[in-house]
Amino acid sequence: MIFIHLRMEVHIISPFGFCSGVNNAIEMAKKARKSYSNGIYLLGMIVHNEDVVKELEKENMHIIDERKSNLLDELKKIPNGSIIIYSAHGHPYIYEEIAKKKNLIQIDATCPFVSLNLKEANEFEKGTTIYIGSKKHLEAASFYFNCPSSYFFDIDTFSFLRKGEKKPKHVITQTTLSEDEIEKAMEIIRKEYMEASLEKSVCFSTKSRQDAIKKLPNEYDAILILGSTYSSNTNKLASISIDKGFKTYRALNLEELKKLDLKGIKKIAVATGASTSKKTLEECSSYLESL
């Protein structure tokens, strides 16, 4: 009798690996480590991936995690003359004033797409912009503080957390939301503000990854989403996969993947969040192909 062992068929969903904003932030942190001998502090998780942050910690960088600490309080404790690197997700501008008084060397790793949203909002007439985002996320929280006259529509409750005095005309969103969330939010907003126009939405990397999952044929037994559960864009990929009816698995890395029960899965598609490295993808796909 001949037994044939059929290995798992693995399809990698493109695009994959770090997005440009994440890659830029990581490279800025590594360059700073080579350039300065004094203490380096990352104010907030520079990117939302625990493995990436651990690698930077190994290079003697101090991580101030916004999930565990109040960033403003921790900023005030940083020794004078140190190096401070702002997260890729942005930061309240008041931090820069405090850092300047403490003679901190400031490095801004904010994603260009995040900066562009804020720049555009400031170019509109004051008080006429609605921002859609999750105040629990550093990107949206930063916008909230940097544009105090703007309306703020909370995507977690689908309601306004703040309204302005002027009639809003423009809508800008957090760059990592899903298009379905934005569409639902706009339906609610336009019931009250018919003239509100969506100016800036999710970034290209977020949209292309979401679209890739939406276009997947129904021939896969499951979808594996690689990335942190704290990563907004990764969580949206998982939600889209579930909404499409796919059996959906989550893992940060190979260690977590090995704990999953994948019995019966013969054909799987793998997607990565924007802060998941190609190395993690390669390790996980090689493991799956060995099953």
C-alpha cells in the first residue's frame, strides 16, 4: 500500500511585509541608535508589533508603551538631553514644547500619510472638519488634541465625541480603518451634515491589503492573518476575512502559529498587517508548507 502525504498549499496575499511608513520609522530608530550614545526613548510603540518593539529594545532603546503608561507623564520623566523618537502614529504637538524645554533631541517618525491628513485638516477653514477614528488609537488621539476645533466621530461607538460650532464641510479619517466602517460612519454623518465630503480616507497600503482579501476566491479552507492584536490595520484584515465567511486564524509570529489547531486545513491564504515583517511571513509560510 502506498501512502501519499499532501502538504498544505499556501498562498501569500500581496502586498505583504512592512508598509513604507512602518519601515521608515524602524530605520529612523536604528539610525538614531548608531548616531547617538546617550539614552533613546520611543514615546509610544513606534509601530504596533510586539516583536519589532522587542528587537529595538535589544538595541538598548527604552520603549514607553501607551497601553501601559500615560505618555505625557512619562515624557516629563525622561532625563534632560536624551533622544526621543515619536511613534509612526503621530503625537500631540504639546509634547514637542515639553521636549524642547528638557533639551531633548527630537526625532519624528510619524508616517507621512498621517502627517498629510493633519496638514490638510489645518488648511481647511478652522472648525469645518470631521475626523473619523478611534480615540483609543494613538493616531486618532493625536489628531483629537492637535485639531481641537474639529468634530470627532468615534468609530468604536459610531457617534460624535465632539462637535464644533461651525457647519462641517470636510471629512478625514484615521488611515487604518476599513472602508465598510467609513461607509457606515458617513451614512450617519450625512443624516445630520449633508454637505460633509470625504476628503482623506485610508492610506494606500491599508486599502490594497483590504481589497486583496475582499477579492479572494472562496477556494481556501482558511485565512491566516499575521500581526498584533493591537494593530488596527491588522484587526481590520481579520474582520474582513470573517465577514467574507472564511475560517480565520490570527498569529503574531511562528511561536503563536504553532499553537493553532490547523487539522483539516489543506489550502490556506496568508495575509500580513502593515507592521509584520517579511521574515515573520517567511518563517510562518515555511512552517505551514511543512504540514
